[in-house]
Amino acid sequence: MNLELSEEQTAVRQLARDFVEREIAPNVVAWDRAEEVDRAIVKKLGEVGFLGLTIDEEYGGSGGDHLAYCLVTEELGRGDSSVRGIVSVSLGLVAKTIAAWGDEEQKRRWLPGLTSGEYVGCFGLTEPGTGSDAGNLSTRAVRDGDHYVINGTKMFITNGTWADVVLLFARSTDAPGHKGVSAFLVPTGTPGLTRRTVHGKLGLRGQATAELVLEDVRVPASAMLAPEGKGFSVAMSALAKGRMSVAAGCVGIAQAALDAAVRYAGEREQFGKTIAHHQLVQELISDIALDVDAARLLTWRVADLIDRGQPFTVESSKAKLFASEAAVRAANNALQVFGGYGYIDEYPAGKLLRDARVMTLYEGTSQIQKLVIGRALTGVSAF
Ligand code: CAA
């Protein structure tokens, strides 16, 4: 694996850094307090091509490889995880999955809008009673002539309130467990689909997280993505790549924690010198730096494997597991460097910690990643 970035990768990272400084950094605190990111950010993300990374240009994408995608995701995560999540879900879990599994008509119907930022996508897997045991979901899709009628509830859906299309997973046959699950592309304007923003989150407050309720939602049979009964494979393949994107976002959080801690340690004086002189502060900063490097290397390895067409699912779980736990540690250590100022939202550490905390929960908890890794090593499944 070559760790030197190509000219194109360096340029896209710089583009993302400039974007963060211009469009995100000045607004982060206000969006967090208002519990809403300015929706205009979606169009702007589309205009610079960040919502089309890795997608073919013939479908409106901006091309690029998975390392470029990670670099952009990291920079956005450094700026604001609520914005990073828009890309990870609308592009990472929805557009990339349509590109991988969709027929020509589905690709032409959805990809140009998703990559330009005209549409937002969301991923409807989790339900109020079904989180880690995703294959056991209970939303039902019943065939009625050349339509399906869908009933059920989806919970904690990132982008849910804003989304124009939901990649929805529902049970459409009587086959047991995950084998009865199919995937559907459901326009959110379809009658019978209602949504409610989830408020009171610890972090990611700017993000439009929602509960979706489907009551007799009718979609044509052509809305099914991939063959009937293959929905769980669609979800798992989406999450395998999605976990890399979450990991990259976590590298961004940890990097932001490092930058803030180093800056503050060089300014704040105690005992007659800046706190950077104190060895225990240097230890906190050194621990953050190590977490940043290790998380980044694990994440880049996944991108490299994907781009070379190699298996990557277990490596993606490793990267997501380590990077999410590292982001929490890094933000917590940065907060310690800031002392009491770290506890108020005029300084960045508290928000970084609140935003980091969910990374060990969504797109598969840390415990699920450990079981995926353990299964690969032992050949024995805990599920
Ligand atoms: N690509 C294609 N197919 C795949 C696949 C992949 N990467 N991984 C698995 N599959 C297929 C398998 O081949 C198998 O198919 P068949 O039955 O046809 O052979 C099927 O999927 C089941 O595979 P497993 O046996 O590995 O599945 P399992 O039931 O053992 O999985 C589990 C258990 C790993 C715990 C899984 O349920 C899981 O990942 N749970 C966590 C759920 C999760 O991550 N939820 C996140 C919600 S989405 C979210 O958070 C988004 C957001 O808003 C930010």
C-alpha cells in the first residue's frame, strides 16, 4: 500500500479543507445550538462534487477512488459530523448502493439527483425494536398486483426528515430471518409515509435524524432494488463500505481534537508557563496523536483494499471499531486539556465528544464489530 497521496487525492483533500473553512467552520456552534444544519449545505456539497465521489460520471458522479472519498469524509468530520453524516448516508449508503445493485432505470432515476444534492437519501434499516439484529426486522411489504404495500416503522434514520428517497428494508416473503428481507427505493412523498424529527440527542444535533412511519405505502414492484429476498445482502454490502466512511469521519473528529488541544496548550498559561510545558498535558496530546495515526492507517487500508478489488468487510469492521473508540478517547483527552473551558460550547472539545459518542453505536455497535471480527478469526458465529 502506497501511503503517498496522488496529485488528484491531494487536490481533493485541499478542496475539502477549503470547503470546511468557508462553509462549515463559521456555522458549527450556531447549527449545534439550533439543532439544525442549514439545508443549503446539501446543494453546496453537490456542487463541489462531494456527493458524487466514486460514482460514474455518466450518472452525474464525480468519480475518484475510495481513498479520495475517505479524505473528503475525514475533512468533513473534522468540520462537523452532522454535515459529514449527510455525505456518508446520502452518497455512502444510498447512492453507492443504487450504483452497485440498481438496474439501469433505477440508476438514471435517482443517481443524478443524489449526486448533485437535488435529492437527499436515507437508509431505512433500523426499527424501534430491531437494531443490532437487523435481519429480524418487522416492516412488511405485501405484494398487491404490480405493487407492494408497505407497513412499519423505522427509527434513528439519519437524514430522515430531509430525505427525498429512502432505501427501505422490509420483509416481503415468509422466508425466515434475513432471507425474507427485500430492499425498496421509496420516494418520501409517497402517501402514507410520515416522519418525525428525533430531538434531544446527545450529539449530532444538527442532523435531521427521524422516525419514519409507513402506513399502507404503495410502491410499484419496480421500486424493488436487487432481487426479492436479497435485501439483507444489499444492507450488509452497503454497511461494509459505510463503516469505512464512519471510520474516516472519526479520524476527522480525532484530528480536530488534536488540533484544538495543541493550539490551546500553546496559549493557556498555568504555573507561570503555557500548559504545553507540562508533561501530563504532553501525554494527553501524545495519546490523541497516536489514536489519529492508527485510526487513519486502518481506514486507508480499507479504501486501498476496495480500490484493488480485494475483500474488505472484516478490515472495515476493524477500522470502524478502532476509529470510533479512538474518536471518543481523543475528544475526551482534548476536553481534559481544555479543563473547565472544554465543558462549554464556545470551545470545540465538548461537541467533538458528544458527536463522537454515537460513532460507537451506529452502523453497527463496537460489540457487533468485535463479533464480526471474532467470527472471521474463529470460523464460529455468535449470531
Ligand atoms: N455483501 C453482500 N452480501 C453480504 C455481505 C456483504 N458485505 N455481508 C453479508 N452478506 C450476505 C451473506 O452472504 C448472507 O446472504 P445469504 O443468506 O444469501 O447467504 C446474508 O448477507 C447474511 O449474512 P451474515 O450471515 O453475515 O449475517 P448475519 O445475520 O450473521 O449478520 C450481523 C449479523 C453482522 C450482526 C448483522 O445483523 C449486522 O451487521 N448488524 C448490525 C446492524 C447495523 O449495522 N445497523 C446499522 C443501522 S444503519 C445506520 O446506522 C445508518 C445511519 O443512519 C448512520
